[in-house]
Amino acid sequence: QSALTQPASVSGSPGQSVTISCTGTSSDIGTYKLVSWYQQHPGKAPKLLIYGVSQRPSGVSDRFSGSKSGNTASLTISGLQAEDEADYFCCSFAGSSPYVFGTGTKVTVL
Amino acid sequence: QVHLQMSGPGLLKASQTLSLTCTVSGGSLTSGSHYWSWIRHRPGKGLEWLGYISETGGSYFNPSLRSRLSLSLVTSENQFSLSLRSVTAADSALYYCAREWEGAYDSWGQGVLVTVSS
């Protein structure tokens, strides 16, 4: 099972919105609604931001939102803040594998 | 809030067996609806799902590791463990334990950096 494809980096100024794409196949993102997103600061454990494509766990800011279209999922960070500078990665259920992760995206706040 | 604390050696020699343990606090291994999982991040590569074990002991593995990987539960200690046999340098990675819920990982261990030397 190949990794999901994410851009290596995205950047934005404080207050702007950035969107991170996560491209898979019809065997994972295209079929299942089990897409999740994580934020990871250096030296820290990952933090769940989005599950079930677009659901936010309790305590996660509503500046983070998720969506899916076809084989591609997206995470949008609205109102970008300095604390959002981190690595982000996606994950999808993939049936027999059964989970596949994205390649990871570094978000830089300019 | 569930907390996962990992333990295990960080340095191994090739052909040895990697053993890692994840101790769960603030919740029970048998609280239901969760799968206790292992994930690793190898240098220069993305995250890789290794496998999970359910509260009843049923397990499922990444096909690429199935022949070398074992997972177990010690419910009395609220712990779950990973055993990876015949390690090579390619198994050097940052290993995580995590709790799966609704197809996502809502709690993670702190990570253990494992280095395999030849």
C-alpha cells in the first residue's frame, strides 16, 4: 500500500487560510470515510485534529476543518496562528492494509 | 484523558528482537470500542502502520511485517506490547503506540527511538 501524497510544505501569513491536500486512491480515501488528520510539533507526539473526514474531537479549534472529494482529502487551517507551525499528516483506512498515512506537510507561518 | 507511556530499549543489534511496552493510564484497555495500535516513523519516510490488538486479544498486522510481528495484552497491568523479531537496520525508527477510536488515533505514546546496529 503506497503512502498518501501530501505537499512537502505550505506557508501562509498570520490570519490567512492554508489548505493541505492528501491524495490517495479508490482503495483508501476514495472508498472510506475514515480519514483523519494530525498535527505534530517537534519532539511531541501527534495530536488528532480531524476524524471521519470532517469531525473535530472535543477541544480542537474550529479553525481546523476537513473535507474530501474523490480520492483527495483536505485540511484547511483558517486564521493561521504562529502556534499552527508544525508538521501535519493524514491517514486513511485502506481495507486490507488496513491503514495508510500521508507523506507529511510542514506548515510555516510567515 | 487517556495517557500512554512507552518503555523499551532504544538500541538493538541486528537479528535481535525488539520489545516495546505501552502502559495505559486514565482509562482501561478493556473499555470497549478501541484498538491498541503500533505505528513507526522511519527516517526519510512517512508513518507506517504496524498493527493493532483488540481488547479481546485479536490482532491484525501490516502484511509486510506479519511474519516477524507479535502483539500482546496484559490486561491486569493495563499494558500492551510489541515484539518484532529479527530486526535489521531497516527497522530503525521512532516507534509509537496509539489508541484507535472511530478509525483515528486519539491518544499517542511519547515515542521511542529505536536504533538497530549491525
